[in-house]
Amino acid sequence: MCLDEAPATQVVMTRDEGLKYYRVMQTIRRMELKADQLYKQKIIRGFCHLYDGQEACAVGIEAGINLTDHLITAYRAHGYTYTRGGTVKEIMAELTGRRGGIAKGKGGSMHMYTKNFYGGNGIVGAQVPLGAGVALACQYQGNNELSVSLYGDGAANQGQIFETYNMAALWKLPAIFICENNRYGMGTSVERSAASTDYYKRGDYIPGLRVDGMDVLCVREATKFAADHCRSGKGPMLMELQTYRYHGHSMSDPGVSYRTREEIQEVRGKSDPISLLKDRMLSNNMASVEELKEIDVSVRKEIEDAAQFATTDPEPPLEELCNHIFYNDADLEVRGTNPWTTLKSVS
Amino acid sequence: MAAAARFFVRGARSKLPISGVVPGPRSSFAAALLKLSPGSSSRTQRRHAAHFTFQADPEPTQYGPTTKMNMFQSVTSALDHTLASDPTAVIFGEDVAFGGVFRCTVGLRDKYGKDRVFNTPLCEQGIVGFGIGAAVAGATAIAEIQFADYIYPAFDQIVNEAAKYRYRSGNLFDCGSLTIRAPWGCVGHGSLYHSQSPEAFFAHCPGIKVVIPRSPVQAKGLLLSCIADQNPCIFFEPKILYRAAVEQVPVESYTIPLSQAEVLQEGSDVTLVAWGTQIHVLREVANMAQEKLGVSCELIDLQTILPWDVETVCKHSANNEYLCSSFSLQEQCFLNLEAPISRVCGYDTPFPHIFEPFYIPDKWKCFDAIKKMINY
């Protein structure tokens, strides 16, 4: 299916917008680097998939939609948790599994949620049909909201994604499907896992855009365009954001056995999303070096405070183990590890 | 489901309730002893300790010369033998080509070629469906699902296609040469989606076999049996044992029969039935019961969950004869038991993130179960 128009290639960014994008991206960057540090100190354990390098995607998407719209993604979710309204404190405390965490410490890195942000999902691909369901609810309720469903280049090969494309197009759901193509599904490059690496074309009858995911303004404009398309009742749209992650797949992956250090350095040097924005603002006299440095300092402090909280907050009480399995009016008894013990489930 | 333990109270002569340890679908085998101290920071350090000690079996003598191997190496060895002896054998799954995320397929692609050891894209339903097709057409298909937690998209293929192929075609077709391998069970930090033990979901599906080894020697022998078996088999490998379990493993190819439970130690009072990692927990529990309660425990490794060895378990727990191939032990052993069969397993919650040490059926919980059963 062809589009008659395309997203604008000449756009306006105000100084305030620029400063905001800079601050948010820098916050995500520093938060992820702090998580790396805490993980190596074994204060964060389990699985941890870091988002540094991909900040422009989360920030650009949020700039193109409203907080009242809906978003769902897979496990590389810390950045989205923040752009969707979570605080750094809550995010870090969830990583360390404390009661102040955004999911009460019960979810961990992969399972963070906030209003209109449906996570944080461990089984890749499974979140996409879910996102379409949310889009149906928006359509049904006629609230002019839409649903953004994200997935990676690896998950793009999951069957349920194609099932979702069909449903969304058939029923003209206000759904934006976004493939964050960071070139590697864990350790497998896109060339080795996909018959077609044109992820934006995978929707076949769904119009698709390929976007430079390192440029926050490109992402913003493409998202705005897709959002308008959806809100006008024309049906779903597909976007492929070409982006890159500096860290490996997770903290147990050094990230250099399937790609070269030179490649990582090259992306850092030429396409880093924060540097790109910074250069743009400086060269257009939208901000001074000192001003941006002040933002850096303030962000660092916020992250330090959050890390402090995340390290000292107590863990959730043991009673929480069984809560919220079901919804039940009265307390439920949960079978214990042997027939004579039961625990109480409150929901 | 965590490894559950089923305790069976022996027959009329025994004074003790039977408790068996049966890994349930949500059982987690690794239980760290969580010492609840007020200071929170030191607690995180203690969580590193596994809740069990792997106990190697004595070196087997009947299969020829042995060498030291851990569990993932014993799996590699089994696969190596298969690729060498069976020209139709192929191994596929996510990331198997470079050696696999748990190193189970290291070296095989270099040795046997990229047409026999190859990666699939990220599509479990596709992997198993594809595997079924390859098996039906005559290949020995060995599919890897990267974590047992990811097997559910393939559930329909396994239950509705693989299990029923022979039956529905009146034996015209079958996918007996399909084996599905998956890392299984808790590992200390796996949380909801890297810790699951889903064997119970498959345990009631006629047409497939489900096998879980407790050690490297068992893993190699049982895996080779699964591959040779003319029925589609699911082979769950306890991931926490991949490196931690080291034994003298026979170098040559050998098989350990399926559907034959192994009595690891004889006892006269309580029968403990388990599989996988939980065997090692229960070995300790049996010692504790002997020392502290004077209770003599028998330990049975079920090995094959489906079809399971009813005869051995019944005979040893109740001196009953084999009656029928029902999964319910109660029917067979009821009159011989002094207390209800009890299961010790994980709580009925999703496998938790931060609560893992509290969740799993560690040796203290199993021991406690024995104590309670004695006083039933």
C-alpha cells in the first residue's frame, strides 16, 4: 500500500523542546550507565537489558504522541518507562528489587509498567497482539487515542506479529507498529536471521516508514505522521527505526563477539543521538555549552540520588509473594510448598 | 512448576507418612537459604549460594572408558555421537551455530557442517513445526528451544501435531525422530521467564515423552535414548547443573532406558520421588531425616516423567502390583499408605523475581514435610 504523503523533512524545533529532549535523553543515558555499574557491583541481579544508544527512539516517539496514548514494548524497556512517566527512582528501585520499585519490586528489569505503558515483556513478540488489542479498545471507545507497539529485529520474525498486522489492517485499528532495528537480535545480525531486512515493508498491505532512529527529530516527525494517519481512521502504520545499542544484548553479553569494537566506536563517534542533538543546538545557537553542562550535572545528581534510594530501600515484605495472583474480593489461600502450609493472597 | 517432591508414606509396616518430591511445573530446584537479617545489603550477597550440592554418582563401569565432563559437555558429547553415526541428524534452534547460549553445541557446526547445525530465527512455533516436518520426512531432527520458558508458542505444535501424528494417521506417518531440548528449572536469578519447569503441562499428553536428567552421565545416556526413541521426546536439561554438575562420563555412546525410574538409595520408612536438580536436594534431606529423625528414606529418580515408571514407584512405596497406567499414585497405593501422599513444591504463584529463595522447595521445607508426615 502506498502513501500519498510522507513525513515532513523540514521541521521546527524550539529551544525549549531541544532542551527537553536533551535532558530526557541524557537522563536515560546516565540511568542506564548507572544500572551497568550497579549490576557489576551485584546490587542489581538477574536480567538487565540496557538501552544506551537508542535514546532518540523513546524520546522521539513520546514527542510525537501524547501521554494519553498507549505504548507497549519488549524487555529493553527502561527508557520507555521513563518517557511514559516513571521516575528514575522508581525504575532503579525496581531493578534492585525493592519495595519502592515501580512494580513493587516484583517484576525486575523486564517488567516495568506505568499509566498507559503496558510493559516490559519477556516473551518477545507476545506484546504486539496485545498492543493491537489496546488499539481496538481506543477505537471502540472513540477517544482518539492510539496504541504504539514496539518490537525488535529479532522478534520481527515471530508469527504472531503477522497475525497482528492482519487484524489491525482488517479492522483499521489505530495502531503504530514500530520495529527498533538495532541490527542484532541478541548475537545474530539481521542478515543472518531475516530473509528480508526491510522491516518497514514486512507489513505488506500496511504502509511503512524507514526512519533514522538516531535522530530524535526524524523519529518525532515520523511518529507524528503515523499518529495523524491512525487518528484519522486510516488504519495502522508500520515504522522501522534504524538504531544501535552500545551495550551487549544484556549484562551477560560483552557485545563484541558478534560485532567489532570499531563498529561500536564508529556509531558512537558519528551517530550518537545525544551528540547529534547537542551539536545541532550549539551550532544553531539554541543553547550554550555551559547550559548543557548544567543539565548534565543536574541529571547526574538525580541519578545518584535514585541509585542511593534503590540501594537502601528495603525489599518487599514476604507477604507480597502471593499477592495479586488473582483478583479476589476476600483473601485467597495459596497452596504452599507442602500440604500443611498455605499463604494468604490479597488482591 | 517448581520441582515438587512427592512423599509417600510406606505401607502398613511403616509409621511414617509418605512424601514424595515431584517437581511440579513451577518448581525451582535451586533454593538459597534465605537468612532474614535486618540489614538488607548483606542479604544480597547470601543469595549467591545455591541451595543444594551436586552429588556425583560413582563412575560407571559398564559403558567403557570415562572422562570428566560437566552437564553441557555431556550433552555436546551425545549430540556429537548422533551427528557422527546418523547422517540424517540435524540440530537447529536459536544461536546453536556458535555453540549455544549454554555451550551445548560448541564445535558441532565446525565438525559437521553448516547444513547440519544451523540457526533458526526467533520463532518457537516455527522451530517445532519445522522440526516435526523434518522428522516426518525422515530426518533425525533435534530442535533446541532456548529456554523452557519459551516453549509455549510451540505448545500447539507439540500437543496437537507431534503427539498425535502417529495416532491420527493410523501409523502411516510419525515424527518419532524428533527430539526437543530445552534448558529448564530455576537458576537463582532467572525470575519469571528463565526459571520455569513446564513438564507438568506436557505430562498429560499421550504421544510424547518427557525426560529430565539429574546429572551428566544421566543426561548423555537419556538424551541418546530420546534421540533413538521412535516417539517425539522433550528433553529438559536443568540449567543450574550445566556447569555445576561434573562427573566421570563414558566417552562412548550409551543409552539409559526411558520410563525406568532409578532407585538411588533404599530405605524402609519414607519414599521420596523426584527428578532433575531436586534429587540432590533430597539426598541431603534423606541424610537429615536419618540423622535427626531416625527415618530411613528411599530415593527414586523418576527420570522419565511421561510415560513414568508406575511399577517401580508403586512397588517401592507400597508393595503393590502394577494395576494400570494411571498417573494417580493414590489409586494404587492408597491402602498401603499411612498418610496422604504429599507434594512439596513451589508456591502457586508465577516464578518470582526477588522472592526466589523463599519460593523454592529447599531441603528445609522437604525435611519439614517429612517431620509432619511422621506425625500424621
